[in-house]
Amino acid sequence: MEIDATTLGTAALAIGALGGASQGIVDGFFKPFTWFDSAGFERIFAVGGKEGGRRFFPTHKATLDPLLPALRIAYGSDVMELLRAQYRVGRVSGDLPRTLRQGVRIGFGMMEVSTIALVATELGVTADIANLAAQAIDSARRQRSQAAQSMSQEEPKHPPEPAMTDEQRSAMARLETMIDARIDAALALADTQYVSQTKFLATFVSLAISFSVGGSMGMVTSGEWGWCLLVGLAAVPLTPVAKDLSTAIQEAAKALKAR
């Protein structure tokens, strides 16, 4: 059996290009529809529908729900609209990660010690470390306030705040590290779900294109519709590796010919 390396390589590239085009069509066509474009946002916050993510579809436990009080303090009552808009624009690579981290720090700087400790425990921090971290955040806030008074040449209204202990400083660092890790994890899960939905919809687009082209060539009426089905199903999975697969097919075919 003679193997045409050029034909196989070209076919692999063409199928991969079909998958890439299908994903591009999905990204462009469904972009105006909030429900499709917000896919994955429910992995960040569980608030659904108009205020946050989607009302229906398989939902998962959100990762950052405990941080909502701090974010609402920082950005106001419309915080979910802001976060969802940034998610739709850039997702992981946009402004959303910076907005989340900055909002949490601003919110913590304006919250009571008991509320900060409650948020920390909801994130999974032990009660002792949560209390130490909350005390450290409050102490740092008071020290900044006294430093600002000193620079403005005003008389301090309270005695100087004691310096943070090593335990408090360590607890605060642990809490900040955990929050950063939770934000990164939530955004990664959200982006994965968005990409999975895009690939799922792109498969139907590639099938439609494959059968349309095959029909114009008479393959459907002649009973060769199986090739259209195979190409449509394989297009999206082959997109990331189309070029490498084409090269591998050509090298394998040349090796077989040389024998």
C-alpha cells in the first residue's frame, strides 16, 4: 500500500485548520451572548443570574465566595457586574486577577477584626491563625494611620500602637498567600470550563462545515458521509497539534517508503 506523505500531511493541517476556524467562529459569534461568554464564572463566585454567573447549567462550588464582603466594601454594590465584565474581556490574562487581589486588600483594610477572622475561617484557616492574621491587619492599619498623622504634624489621638509580633506577621503572610493561591486556582478552573465549553460548541460547528462541504462534493449522497463525520469530530482535538501531527505523518510515511 503506497502512502502519500504530502496528502496525509495536508489533510492533517486542513483538519486542524477547520478546528481552529470553528473555535474562532464560536468565540466571535457567541461573544455578545452573556450566558455563553460567562462560562466558568460560576467557578469563581456562586452568585448567579443577573448579578453574577449563570442561573443554570452544571454548577460547581465557587472558590472565592468568602471574599465577597471585602470586595463589596472595596468596589461597592455593583462589584459583581465589574468582575463579570472583566472576566468576559480578559479572563485569566486580563485585569481580573489584579482587581481581585487589590479589592481584597482594600476591603480587609476597612473591615472589623472579627469580620476578617470570620472570612479567614471560611477560607479554611484555623481559628487561631485567623485571629492572629486579623489582629496583624488591624495593627498595620492603625500604624499607617498614626504615621499619616505624624507626617501631617497632628497630635496622635491614641498612644503608639505596639509592633506586630512574629506570630501575627507570619499569620498575615499565610493568609495573603492562601488568598492569592485561591484566586489563581479559581481563575484556572473558570478558564478551563470556558475553554471546554468553547471546544464543545466548536465541534458542532466543525461538523456542520464538514457535512456542508462534503454535501457540495457529493460525499453525503454517495454514502461517504462517514468521512464527513470523522473530519468534523477530529477537527477540534487536532487543532493544537495539527502542525506537529502533519510533520510526524510525513516522517512516518517516508520511513515506510524507505523500507
